[in-house]
Amino acid sequence: MTMLDSLSPVQAVIGGIYALLIVASVLVAVLRRSKPGDATTELTKRVVSWWWMITVFTIAVLTDRVVSTVFLGFVSFLALKEYLSLIPTRRVDRSILIFVYVAIPVQFYFAHITRFGLFMTFIPVWMFLFLPGLMTVMGRTEGFLRAVGMLSWGMMITVFSLGHTALLLSFGAKTSYGAGPLLFLVVLTQFNDVAQFTWGKLLGRHKIVPSVSPNKTWEGFLGGLVTTTLIARVLGPYLTPMPELWSALAGFIIAGTGFIGDITISAFKRDLGVKDASNLIPGHGGILDRVDSLVYSAPVFFHFMNYFFFNGRAL
Amino acid sequence: MRLLRSAFFLLIVRPVLTIVLGANVRHRERLPRSGPAIIVANHNSHLDTLTILALFPLGDLPRLRPVAAADYFMTNKAMAWFATNIIGIIPIDRGKRNEGANPLQPCEDALDRGDILILFPEGSRGEPERLTQFKKGVAHLVKARPATPVHPVFMHGLGKALPKDALLLVPFNCDIVVGEPVRWGDSVDGFMDVLQSRMAALAATVRMPPWE
């Protein structure tokens, strides 16, 4: 008991994740022995990739805040690169893309120095107005609207939305919860994905949006929602300043918005005719496939907490 | 010099290729394990040669010889030093076919030594990301050394990341597909037809978003 007591909440939760990962690995190994086939091979790949991702994430989160922020910025970079590599682009916009990439360090720097106003306006106001202006100066109007729309949306989801993960680190530093709030968001978002998948496999009958994501069912969605809300109620008081009920509500919101993020990125991929955003993570697809839920849950969780729990004074 | 070359690839080329470009390589196992062999690839960017060199283990570097135009790479002193010592090119004189000497002689010698040649039969980088008609030099080379396997490699994305005349590298994921080797048949034209259609088939397996 003394050893457990000396662990910080962040360390204890990370320990719990590894315990869960070990249980999952054993389960999958047993499943593979009893039912060999493509489905279990895929599941094995997925679990192996989870080990990798969780290890990298753990190291990044436990080291220090600068390392964590740089790591999150790198994830944003990989997501943006995947996005820009998938969409049709105009040759004339090649130099514009450099500005889009430069937006990442700027956005994450604003998060790091806790300049909330700059963080909130940099992409939705400044980049949003500046990029089309620059593209106009380039002089090619053919495909202009399409290019502006695609670049703006991509920047919003991969840089602005994901940037909120770094903002949570600033918030954690200010409230002496450290990486707790970020861990709360990421663990619950990813856990919700797994819970939805598992409930869907066990009980899934009624499809939600078959034309976008044929494997998503009401049973999976609701099962994930309930499980995530319960887990949030337990973890929240340790990792965030929020008491049990607020934490549960936050978990409910993370699960719900995570689901919307998941199917929104699915719709985007379906429109482009790809199944996965890339082949970076075996069994999962690309970075965008892994952070799809986070793209929605990160900003909504942050603003929910900021406006409703802190009356807009979280930072 | 060998150390410098290895260090350049280990510390600069590979990190840039994996982080900035994120190459998705399919059928790496089809690459030749030893020479003599010829790699034939489409040409969109200065990154092409580096990318192909980086597909092989570091220990293979001394065996890998990109074939490049002398008039482009050998005119400037610094460029010539870099091209011959770090990249390890075999410089070829373009357009001196009628002076009696065989312009492909250095390539044939390299094959005889068991090297792996890297050739871009499109001749120049040209319009990026557009496959053009192959020049026949490679067929004449294979005709002279008919036992040599020719491995087609199709690359997409590098021309978007760093096209001709561009100064800045813009990150894009790129795809690299290695094909089954093509062998010498009975005629130059026949060989070129097979090679060109094999390359087109590889290109058809890659998803290429419009880039106009």
C-alpha cells in the first residue's frame, strides 16, 4: 500500500493502463489460439501497436512539459501531413502549404506559454483570413474555393483541434495537476474507442450510420458511452480538479463527441475513397485514424471544463 | 569517405525520409540482394536517387551506383565532389553517341564489377509526377549484359515534396512500389515495351490525388 501511496495520480493511472494492456494481450493471445484467422491476426497487430503507442505516449507525458508539447505537436504534424497527402492539391499552392505547416509550432507555442487569446484566434481568425489572401495574390482562381475550403478544414482539425491537447498541459501546470487533465482526455477518448468496438462486437445489432461507418452500432455507441462515463467518474477526481459528478459528465461528453469525431473522419476518408489515412500504425491505419475521436473530444472537453466548471477562467 | 557517406545517409537522408516524407514502401523484398542488377525508376525529384539509395542497407552503399548526366552534375566543382563521393554517381555524357566511343561503357564496367546501377530512363525530372516515354539506353545496356535483372521501382509524392526548380521541401507522404524484375528478351523495342508496361502497372496500384 505504501508504494501505491507514493505514486502520483498520473503514474498510478499509467500503471493501470499497462495492467489493462497486459490483460488485453493475454486475452488476444488466448483468442488467437482458439480461433486463428484474419480477424485475430488483425487484433494481435492492433494490440502490438497499442504497446508502441502507449509506450511513446507515456515517455512523452512523464518526461516534462516541453517534451510533451513537442510530442503533441509532432502528432499534429503527422496528422496534417497525412491530410495534405490525401486531398487533391493545386500545384500553385505548394508554397502556401509551408505556411500551413508553420502554423503547428506557432499554435503549440501559444499553448505552451498559455496565451489563451492568441491560441484561440491564431487559426480561426488570422490563418483563416491570411491564407486565402495569400492564395489570391498567387493569382490562380481556378479551384480557389475548393482549395481554401480543404486547407482551412484540414488546419482546423489537425492543428487547432489537436492543439487543445497542449492547452490541457498548460491548464494542468497552472492547477498543479500536471499531465493529469491531458491523460484524462486521452485515456477516456481511446478507451471509449475500444469500449465501443468491444460492445459493438458483443451486442451490436442496429447500425447508426451505415452509409458512413457500417460497423458502428447503437449498442456499441451506448455501451461505450456508459462505460466511459463510469470510468470518468472514478478517474476524474484524481486527474482533474473536477469532482465525481462533473467528471462523469465530462466522460459522457468525451464519449459522445469522440464518436462524432470518429464518424466525421470516416466520412472524409469515404469521400476520398480510402479506408485508412496511411499505413503508419499496423492494425490501426494512419495517425488520423487514431486521433479521429480526439479531434472532437479535445476541444469540446477543454471548453466544457473551461466554461461550465471554471466560468471561463480556467487559464 | 565511406564513413562520411554512411553518416550522411544515416544521420540526414534517413531521418528526413522517414519523418518529413514518411515513405510507404511496398514489396521491399523484391529489391536485389546483390549485383549485378539494374534499378529502373521514374524521375520526379532530386529526392528520387536518395530515396532509392536509402531503401538498401547501409552496407550496400558502395555497390549502389546512380547513373547521372555529366553535363548537369559535373560542371560545378562542389556539385561534382558531392555527386561522385557522397552519392556515388557514374557520370554519363548525354548526346555524344556518334563519336565512336560507347557512352555506356562505364555502366557496363560497373555491372561487370557486380554493382547495382540506378537508372532513370525518363532522362530528366521533367514535369513532376507525370510518367513520360522511357529512353532506350537501358535496353542497350541490358542487351550488352543480358544476364542482368532489371527491377522497376515506381515512386509517387517526391515530385510534390521537391519538384524541379523548387527551393523548399514541403512534407508529403510518398509511396514506393518495387516490381518483379524484367529480363532481356530478344529486341530493344520489345524490352522497352515490357519495362514501360510493367512500370505503368506499378503506377496503377498507387493512389495519386489530383495535383494540378
